[in-house]
Amino acid sequence: MVLTFLGPFCSLFHLTNTVVELIKLLYLVDVQDKFPEVNIVEAYFLVLEGKYIIQFMGEKFLKTEIPLDLYKNVENNFAERLAAEEENQFMIDVKWANEFLKK
């Protein structure tokens, strides 16, 4: 599975890779629990008309809107750990997000 990060959107709206990847992983787990029959192969984080969206692609296309307060909560709750991670990480992806949440 590929969880793709759309960098230009995130830098344009002052979002960070680390927070975006954590949110994508949290939603991916939820989608897989609710729709186990859907084989998700990619997930894109988009900003459309000022709304944060995750588009899951696979056998079916699923889309969910991310509340701004969720982004802010993840960002604030993990602020110190995320700052330390960003300095030492070259690749911020689903593998990184999974390892980060296991710590």
C-alpha cells in the first residue's frame, strides 16, 4: 500500500508532513475496520475548497473530510515528539507514522 503525501498542498496551507501522515494512518485503520472488503492501495491527503480530505483508492474510492480541530489536536498533542522526529527523519511516510505511534 502506498500512502501518498501531496507536498505542495501541505506547504501552501502550512501543514506538516508528520501530522498529515499520522492522520492518514489513523483514518486508514478506521476505514479498514469498517470496510475490510475494500483493498486500499493508495491514500492521498488533499486540500479542496479549504477542507482537508483523505481520498482512499483501491477497489472502491472512499473519501473522508478531516476536521481542522483533529489536525490541531494531533499537532498539539505530539508537538515535542514531532519536533524531535522531523530533525532526524528523511522519509515521512506510513511506515514512519506506524513506528511513531508504537513508541
